[in-house]
Amino acid sequence: MKLNRRECLRFALVAGAGVIAGCQPMLRRAMAPPPLVTGLPARKHLPDDVLWLNRVTFGVTLTELDRLAEMGKIAYLEQQLHPNEMGEQWLVRLRLRGFEIFQTAPAELGDLPVPEVLRQLQQHAILRAVYSRYQLHERMVDFWRDHFNVTASKGLCAYYLPQYERDVLRKHALGRFPDLLKATARSPAMLLYLDNYRNRRGVPNENYARELMELHTLGVHGGYTQRDVQEVARCFTGWTVEERFLRPRGTFRFDHAQHDDGEKRVLERYIPSGGGESDGERVLEMLAMHPSTAKHLCRKLCVHFMGHAPDATVHRLSEVYLSTGGDISEVLRELLLSEEFLQSPPAFKRPFDYMVSALRALYALTDGNRPLQEHLEKMGQPLYRWPLPDGYPHGEEAWKGTLLERWNFAIALCANEIRGTQVDLPALVGKLPVTDALLQTIFCLPPDTPSIRSLRERLHGTLAQQAALILASPQFQWRYGREA
């Protein structure tokens, strides 16, 4: 991979405070976006590449548009579907390797207070979302983080979340869903969160079995009964976390002595007695490739990327899912290259999406640390803190009460009042008219685009005030969609 000067220096902030102190002038120059392109096509509908990238990534930038134009959509998507850690800028890799929580076994993290584990978890997620070259992978990690939600607020779950994120969600984010499902079922984080570590012969705990079918696979109307929940719980008796002395504590353990080895019947299929650990494995395979699971997952993927889920699109994606053995990359390829994807209406950004898209739009230098995380918490989406197993919701109704905190974040960001986060607005506008340069850099659209023109007429004040007004505007609260 050829690393140019801009890519190298742009991410130096995350390489450590010592490096930052000596490189600040160069960092400011490196963070400037490409020269603004004049005369972008002003048409009724949003330019397809801008709309497409704004859904595929955490926020379109002029730099990302240049990459897409150079590679072409097909090659760009293939690169996104096959992330390679070595393909990241080396300073990004260096900074991401510095997280103690990802270098330490869960059983040894007990010396760290839970708030410190959470701080590092959120910092890691923010840095990857803002700076990773593989934006689609980050969007899918965000999707699975909610789909297989585990809260740090319950018991010892926080200490198992780094392993869960690294070895389960990130590893399988673009792979086969059956593999991801099996990995979550064996994860100590999930076993603790949904109480399956206490699921024993004679006293089954149904919590994991219920959420496995209702949220992780079939969906609430997926065709299962309370009897199925009870039988699935029996299948997973004995799936627990290793706690014995001189054993690899904090890892998955199958305790055969606590397993109900009798015959079971799940979704009208018999599971013979004596299966042991394979009882649970058979259930996972059965559920992963069930048509209801295909429909449930594909509907959620449509909402995540499009903001809505047309029945015809969900049906077509479900067929791809079932015909490819649950290959998520194949489903995404079908979705992201579809005409429906380009015709999607605007989708309201969740707080994490909003924050990351603002940082990307302004080419911000950030360490992703606690001051920035506090703004995310005030906006209502502190990562790993949603208490329920269904994950943070989508849609305007769930988040419209957080607009004031979004405006406060926009003002603080543009005024450089967030410690550890900097924007260089003069470098963004150069010698061009301030308002037009800001609009074109942030939205990647010409200022006379219909949806932008009305905003342009209302902008006034200093450079920082205008930038904050743009980030606080209704136009920036939504992922782009087709204009009516």
C-alpha cells in the first residue's frame, strides 16, 4: 500500500500526545480536505456517489469521494467487504494497538475500574469509526453491537466486552451469520449478560433462549412458542463460564454434569437424547438458517442502512441470505448495489452517527477520549450502556428529544472547546467564500443544491458560528435521501 504524506500525518494525533505536540502545524496542513471542486452537478436529485457514500460510511467526505471516483463503485465496495488491518494507515494501527483492555485477558482486567474499561472501549470505537479506511466494516460492527447487545452495567460484563468486541463482533462482522451466532453463544459476555451461565439441569434459565429466538434470530413473530423457549433452554443447560481453580478462567466451558441430556423438540424437530454440547450447536444451526431469521436480519439491515425496509427488498435479500449460507457480505453486496438503496428517503442519524459524521465532515483531529464521550452520553447513546438486550433504537421518534445536546456539541466542536478534539476551520475554507466553502466541504454538494440552498440563505456570523449552524441544521441531522 502506498502511503502519502496527507494520510500519514492526518492520523498522527492518535499516535500519542508526544507525537502530537511536535507535529501540530503539519497535522493542520495534512487535515485539510482536497481542493474544493467547483461546478459539481446541481440537479434535482442528490448526486448518486454522495448519497451512496453517506449511507455506506459514517459520513461522506471529499477525500472519500476522491477514493470512490478513483476506484469505481464495484472495486470500492469489494475493498470494503474485505477489510485488512494492514490496509489501515500505520499510525492508526499503532494507536489502536495501545489499548490495554485489548491486550489483557478478561480474568486479568479486574484491576481496572469499570469506568476505565468503558472509557477505552468507547475511545477505541470512536477512533475506528472516524478514521478507519474500512467504513463499511465499522458500520456493521455498530449494527452487531446493537443486534447482540451486551451492557457493561450488569455484573462483570464490562470486563468481557473487549474480548467480545474483538473476537466476536469484529471478527465475524462481514462473515457468515451462523459463525457469528455461534461465537456470541459461547462468549462469556453473552453467557453472563443473559444468565445462561446459571442455566442448569433441573433448574433451567430461559433468558438466553428467549432472546436468542426473539432478538438474535427468528424475530418476535418468527413462529416459535413458549414450549420452544423451554426446550431451547434445556439444550443450552451446562453452557457456562469457566471459574474453576487452575483452569483458563473467564472462558467458555461446557459442564456436562449440569446438562439436561434428555430428548428435546425444537420448532417441530426432534433432538435425540445424549447429544451433550451438540444440542445447543444444533439449535444454533437450525435457527441461523431459518427463513424467519433471514427475514428478521434483512429487515434490520435495511433499516440500518436505508432507514426503512421495503417488503420486496427484504424478500430478495432473504433469498440471497438463504442461498449463500447466511453470508452477510453477499447480502450487503445485493443491498448496497440495488436501485432501492439509491432511492432511499432521508434517515435520521442516531447520536453516534451524528457525532462521527460531524468529526469526519470537519476533518477533526480527535483522541476520542472522555471529553468527547461525555457529549455522546449527553446526546443519549453512550456505547455499551443500553440496558436492554434489543440495542439502541433507530428512527427520529427515539432521538428527537436529544436535539439540544446535538446543538451544544456542534457549538463546542466548532469553537474547539472539546479537550482532545480540534478542528481547523480556516484550513477548510481556504480563500474561497466562507459560506459556500463550508457547505461544500460538509455536505460534499454544491451550495445551490435545492436542499442546501435554503440553509445557505440563513447562515451568518463568524466562521465557527456558521459551521456550528450547519452541523445543527435539519439537513445534517439526516443521512441524505432522494429529494421529493
